[in-house]
Amino acid sequence: MEIIHTETNRGKKAIIVDGYTYRKINILKSGDVVYICSVDKKCTKSITTDAEGVAIIRTKNQHVCEYNPSDRKSEAKQLRVRSRKNSGDVSKRPSTVVRNELKTLQESHLEPKDIKNASLALFFGLPFLTPDSIEDSFVEDIMGDAPNDNRCHQFADYILDGYVAETSSYPPLMWAAVPDERNKRTNNGPEAFHSHFNGQFYTSHPNIFVFLDVLKQIQTTTYVKMRSLNNEALVRRAETERLRYSIDKYNDFRTGSISRLNYISALGYKFSAVTDF
């Protein structure tokens, strides 16, 4: 079985075997490396390779994930990884990176939409700019290098009318800001509150006394949280690393070390949504 070395979306070591992606989980005393299927958390299929990652020593368990491997999906993943690794090269435009990486594939099974998806990752870098620079970056950096495809143009029009223009439904002032350790870029807090609040009721029209009792419990919990505001909240290491990466890139952009295009390119590939194509 052929072993293809790649990376996960977080930049960790991974391999592709028979179309399945495996992430590294352990290194044995002998130097052998253990990988486990990353398609589904419930899947326990694992592969052990030698220290160099050239040969498969043994396999364990069977796949339980519902996944249909294909050469196209494997190549699409490799294209995303290579594009992300080259996104910090200030001498190359994103489309040039994609084309150069396509040349390295001996036999391409990719479809046109795979190439477009790699280019559209730039959109995920826009939220890390100041609101007053969104429109310029959208026109000059993204649309100036966008694939010549009608569907891409329709998508760009939707983004322009809904998020970029000053008269849009959700103008940049609502969602764009430079990286800052003090600002949260998610709505996880409100979503968690609404989920917990909704879970306290078992009918759509609860008894008024039940409703008031739930409100009192939430009030008590809120007072406890308010008293602990001065305590530093725990942050996952992965989130800390992503924040530090974005701040470092912003400092490089602010000092002129990288251009605006390369800034949104680097962060776009880093924070783009996880897709299975």
C-alpha cells in the first residue's frame, strides 16, 4: 500500500493510505509511528509505520466510518495542504501557488471546483482586516485574482451585496476587526446560553411558575460567574496558537513585511472551514 505524507487542517503530521487520512497519535519506543483514522472519531482503524514512514508495519481494526475514498478527494486534500504551506510566500499570488502545485501531481483526478475552492479560501482572511479596508481588499486582492467562472462571480456578488458594501445587510463594521487577544471572534457564549436555557423546558409553553424558577436559577448562576470575572479563563492550546499566529501575521502586515494579499492569504488558509469536497 502506498503511503502519502500530508498534514491535518491544524498542521499536524498525517498520512493517506487507500484514500483514507490517518493522523499521528503516538511514537513507540522502537521508533515506529502509530496513526489512526481521522475521518470519524468513532473509527478505531490504525496503521503503524516505520520511523521513516516508508513501510507499513501492521494494521489494527477495521473502518467503521461511512466514507467513500477516492483519488480526487486525496488530491484535493493535498492541494489544500500545499496551498496553505505556501501561503506565506510573499513572492507568489494564490492562483500561481495553486497552478504550481497542480503541476506536481503526476496524474490529476481533481475537478475544476477543487481548484476554485482552494482560491476561495481567501475570503476567510477578510475578517482580520479593518472595516474600512474590506472593500478595497475584496476588489483588488480577491476579485482581481478570482477564477473566471460564472458561479464564482455569483458568489462574489452575494458577498458584496450582503457583507462588503457599506449599504449591505451585514456591513464590515459588524464582523471585521484586526486580531486582538481581548476580543472573542465567536458567538459560542450566546449559543451555549440559549442551548442551556432551552434545555430547561420540556414543553413549548411551560407553566409560569416553572419559567420563573428557571429564571431564578439562571440569575444565581450569573451572579456566580460575575464574581469570577477576574479569574483568567482557560483557553485551549490550539486556540492560543491560532490567535498568536494571526497576531504575528498582522504585525508583519502592519510593518510592511508582507502585503495585504499575502496577509489575508495566510490567515484565509489557516482559518478556512473544514470541507470534504
